[in-house]
Amino acid sequence: MKNIETNKYFAIMSEKDDVELMRIITVERADYQADAVIAAEEELERREISPSMYQDFTEAVSYTHLR
């Protein structure tokens, strides 16, 4: 974990559920400031959610949007 102490978004991201965090670091990434994305990534890491799960989520969301 890199910036927990200095990142003002960490407390906010720690309150979000896994799906919200995955959306932030994948399909909604461009909508967030870099520090917010870092906080979301670190929170997922803390929860032991792997990057391969992000890929699965991104593919599922993309498929849903195409339907």
C-alpha cells in the first residue's frame, strides 16, 4: 500500500462496496482524480481482490452495455 496516510480519498473508498470500487478503477476511471483511483486500488488490494477480478468485472460491464 502506497499512500494511505496521505490520500484524502482513502476513507471514502473504504466505505464503498467491492463493485463500486471495481467500477471506479475500470469503466469509470476517467471520471475520477488520480488520488481517488489510487485509493480505490489500494482498498481492493487491502480486501485481497485480485486484478484478474477487475478484468472479469470490466468484461461483464462491457457486455451488459452492449446489449
